[in-house]
Amino acid sequence: MNRLLRDWKALLALALLLIIGTLAALAPFICRIPPNQMQVERMLPPQGKWWLGTDIWGRDIFSRICYGGRTSLLVGVASAGSGLAVGGLVGILAGVMAGRMWDTLLMRLMDFLLSFPPLVLAIIAVAFVGSSLPVLILVIAAMYAPQFARVAYNSTRSVKERDFIVAAEAIGASSPRIVSRAILPNIVAPLVVQFSLSVGHAILVEAGLSFVGLGPAPPIVSWGQMIRQAVGYLSLGYFPVIWPSLFISLTILALNVLGDALRDSLDPALRT
Amino acid sequence: MTSYFVKRVVAGITSLFAVSFCIFFLIHLLPGNPAYAVLGGRQGVPTAEQVAIVTEKLGLDRPILVQYGRWLWRILHLDLGESYIQNVSLSQEIPKRLSRTMELVLPALIIGTSMGILLGVLSATRRGRVPDFMLTVLSLVGYSIPVFVVGAGLVIVFALQMKLVPTSGYVRLSTGLGPFLRAHILPVVALSLAPMATTLRMTRSCTLETLGSDYIRTARAKGLREGIVVAKHALRSALPPIVTMIGLLAGRMIGGSIIVESLFNWPGLGVYTLQAVGTHDYPVIQAVALVVAVFFVSVNVLVDLACGWLDPRIAYE
């Protein structure tokens, strides 16, 4: 942890995420103009009460950025979180009960799911079940659960062979106790790393889906959707495209930097 | 080697069958009778008679395994079925769309991965120095920025500001080489940035790992030139994981191409899929999923074979 605090890139990333997170969380209090309210003042550059200008329909871009951040961060955290919960559980269980059959079955399935292009999977899923916020979160969670399962499974397997687990078994500790007291603390680190990277990936998938028009429908605002709506009017002005592009790129960049730093500090063996 | 080759190809074909089975059943998980979807495009509420006729025509009253068998039989005869909405044969439409998509994906894959390997080796051999730092930043930025942001940025700079290339649209080769290249360059560059960044990162860490090993020291001690040490000794053994990565990237780029096509109004497979999703044209989605799966599985078989060739130990196991 000390190493993490000394890493200025990670601190910068963390600060950036805190700012974006605050803007998103407190959007109703920060933004005085509702995100979907249209005005006569269209395609304004940043000025006066429009901090980041207005878009083609005269909506306040700053307000839309804040509310769009809510969608992106919610989808990112909720889907990576549910992926972590489900995948982690399956991975630990399979790791604890590890037998030849589980091993091959689970890993084959994971390899298969992991290898299929995520955006294509998401588009096919949305094609069949439609697109709403909960569906989107579920679909993305289902895509990332295998990665968590694999990480949890591999870590559990390697921890399980260690002497202190054998010792715990020898003194008659119950299985739930071994899992919660001996295994879990030792596999948290790789799961945390995986989580921080998955949030970024999930946001990327959500933005991609929103950009091609398969994300949550208006009145829900999202960054990908803002770019989609503005990109056709680039000849009239760049701001409505540039602002959401900047926020989305910075968010994912910060998450990746933080994920790398976490991996370096929590899991020295993986350092590159 | 031959048995490895056969095993990988058989494994590839097996997984194709598994995927085709999933794709087929996905359609059947849909609530309601597909006959309604077929009739839905025409006017009015379909009568029970119409539904019965279409159900029989589509063979929907047969057992599910029989339906799957018939579907598979048609696929194996390169008959992908027909769109619900447009009156076109998918066996003609899909290849046409696919070739336009591949005009973006293949050059982007080749440019992205070769640049990535080149820069990755450069970065590893200059470890800790300025070029390494700059390339590390480049790769981090490259795989963090969404492809549509890269694309929009390229459009702003090169199409709207400098007016060097058109903002969007497809141009075929028969129109002339100049316009063809100008139309292709932005989408290809946009699509190649992410694979370049990922390959760069992977190559850097793999090369660093092998550069630290004993046989590299031996090779240097023998007095080999550094270029040969890096290219023939270090890179060769670093390649299998990189090639595996490239296989995954090829799949991701299909996803990326959907976004790029949407941004550049490119009439390829991606835009076609998006239209089909919008109109609930399930046969199209089914066919596209199948084509993507075939592409993806073949790439992975090729990757496995390449790895077996690069590192004979893999084939031996």
C-alpha cells in the first residue's frame, strides 16, 4: 500500500476518478440546468452559465457530462461488481472442490467465453433481449464473470497447496472457516486488480454500445450516446464531441493506470 | 507435428459445431413464433391460417434437432437463408458486406500488430530511457481511448481541418486507387491503434523477460551482433504469447469494426448487423454471428498452428 501512495501516476489517476465520481454522484446538486432541457442557445462554445457550451439541441453539455458519468460509472461498477461476486464465488468453489472434471469443464467454458469478442457478444445479447440499464449491466457482468472465475480459481488452487492450509485442515478447521479465514485473504489482491481493470473495460463496452445506438435509450444520458448524437454535426462545431470524448478517455485511462499500479503493489510477481 | 496439426483443426471444427448449435438455439429461445416475425413485416395481424402455413414452410413444427440438422445442412451448402426484411439471399449479401469489413480489419490488423511488435522490441531494448517511456505512455493511451474517439479525432484533424480525406463513406477500388485509399485510410488507422497498443505492451514485457535469460547472455558472449540477438534469439521465443494475443485481437477488431463502420458510414458487415438488430431481422444476426464465429475459430486454429511452429515444444505436448 505504501508503494501505491508513493506512485504519483496512481495518485493522479485516483484524484481524477474522485473528481469524476463526485461530479457524477452529485450531478443533481451541481448542475443547475437539467441534462435534457433544450434551449434556443445551440452549439455555444463554453461561456457564462454553460461551462462547457451547448450541443446541437441547445442542451447544457456540462450537465450532460455529469449525468452521463452516472450511467458510465454505474454500468462499470455494477457490472464489474456482479461479475466479481458471481465469478469469484464460482472460481473459489471450483478451486476448493478441484477435481479433474471440474477443472476441465470450467476452464473449457471460461476459455470459450473469454475468447469470443466482447462487443459482438454484447450486440447479439442486446439484439435478443433489448437494451435497458439492468440488461446492459447483466450482459456485461456475464461477459466478465468468467475472468473473475478464472482469477479466483487459479489463485485458490495455488493457495490451497500451501502448508498453512494443510495445517488448518490438520487441526480440524471447517471448510467454510478455511475458505473465509485462510483462502479469501490470500486471493483478494488479484481479484481487486481484476476488478479495477474490468470497470474500465465495462465502461468501454457500454460506451461502444451507446455509440452504435444500442445503449440505454434517452432520457438516460451516456457519454457514448452524446458522441453518437454530436458526431453527425461535427462540421458545425467540435465541442459536443470533444468533451464527452475527453471524459470517457480520461476515466478509462485513470482506471487502467490505477489497475496497473494496484497490480504492481499488490502482486509483485506479476510486475512487468 | 502432423498429429498436432490434425488435433488443432479437429478441435476448431468441433468448437464451430458447438457455436453453431448455440447460435441456432439462441433464435429458439426467443419468445413467440418466428412465423409472426416473418409475417410481421407485412400489413395487418396475421390470421391463424397464415401462421400455420409459414410455420410449416419454415419447418417450425418439426422436432428441434431435426430443425437444427436441416439448418446445418443448408449452411454446409453455403445457404445462409434469407433476410426477413429485405428480399435478398444472405449468401450473396453477407460475402459482399464481409469483404468491405475485411478491407478495414485485415490492413488494420497487419499494420497494428507489426507496428506493435516493432515498437515493443524498440521499447524493450531501450528500457528505462526516453523512447521506452514515450512508447509506454503511447500504449497506455492507445488502449484506453475508445476507437470512436480516435476516429472522431482523426476526422476532425484530417478531414475537417486539413481537408485531406473525406469525412466518411465507402469507395470501391474500381473508382480509382487515389479515392479508394483516401476513403480507407482514416478507418484503418482508427482501427489499428488499439491492437498496436496491446501488441506493443505484450511484446515489450515478453521481450524483456527473454532478454534477461541465460541463453541471451551466451549469445552475446559468442560475439553476435545485438540486432541478431534480439531478432533471432529473444523475439523468436517471445513470439508465441504475442501471436496468441494477436488471435484474440483479431476477434476484438470485429467488434471494433462495427463501431468504426458506424462512425464512417461504411456499408460493411457491422452496419448491416446494426440495421438487423434495429429491425429484429434474426436470420441476418444468426448469419453474422456464424460468420464471425467461423472467422474467429479459423484465426485461432491458425494461431495454434503458428505457435506450434514457433515453439515445437507446444506441438510436442
